[in-house]
Amino acid sequence: MKKNHYDTLGVRRDDSQETIKATFRKLSMELHPDVGGVTACPERFKEISVAANILTNEKRRRVYDYHLRESGAMGRGLHKSGPYYNHPKGTGFRPGPAGVATTPLQIFVSNIMRPRTFVYGWCAAVVTAYTLSYLSGDPVIKRQDTTLGGPDLVKAWKNPETGFYEQPAPWDPAYRSLNPQLQDVPREWVVKRRR
């Protein structure tokens, strides 16, 4: 059976962080090249340093335990091929426990589906759509065409005495006598009448 980080330090999987730290301190005093003297072993000291670096960090330990369980279930060793083997500071690999993204495609999809990235992506898509539609001459938000009876046009009649367009006024004798044809004209052209 291949050694894992727990075997390297000589601790059990259910030992606490404090126990692991104490065991590492004891072993490092024996194996450190500057402190250990005759019993010093630099290669073994590197192994216990890597193991302690992973097992004393709660998040890294959870990930390591997950991969240890998975590799044990599949019958392959983890120590020489795991995510934290011989890597500075035990970083550089993104898996996490339960529902882990391990392949590059899974990591890419999980990065895209983060809420922050998702919101930024939608904002960028909307801005891009509006920009492209504006540049192509077919805007997404179309302005009302005021020449074809849009909301800026009102019904009015042209008073022959003043030459201005006025609102329909059934109470006005001049309006009643002329019985004018109403036209659609821009609101700005119409003079408001008062009683």
C-alpha cells in the first residue's frame, strides 16, 4: 500500500489539527537539517513539511481526504498523483469536496456559473446587443415615429382666423360653424385653448 500524508506524519485520519501540528513539530526537530544533527534527513523533512502543510489547513485537508477516499474507491494510489503532491504551498488545483470540478471543462463551467461571473456576463451581453443593434442601424429600442400617428401626435384643427392649430372646441361658435376636419399634428404645434 502506498503511503499517504497521514502515514508520512504517523497520525490517524481522525486526529485533530493540534495533534497533527504537535507531531509535525516533534518530527521536524528530529529531521530538520539545521536542528536534527545526526538524525537529520532533508528528504524526509520535505515529505513531512508537505504533509503538514496540507493536513494543518482545514480546506486543503478536506480536499485531500475527498481525493483519498475517491482514489481508494477506484483502487489507485493518491500520494504520487494527487492534487497537492510536490506542489509549492499545496495550491494550484481547484477541486473541493462533494461535487468536485476536476476536469478542465468542469472547472470552466463552474467558473462561468458563479453568480458574479453570471451577472457580469449578462450585463456584457446586453451592452453588446444594444451596441451591435445601434451600429447596424436597427436599434433594439425603437423611437416612436411621430410622422405616422405615434403618441406625440394629437387631433387638431387649423383655425383660419389665427392660422394656428387648435384643440377641438365644441363650445366655440367658430369651431361649430366651420365644422373642420381634424388632422394628426405634432403636439408642439397645437395651441391650447381655454374656455
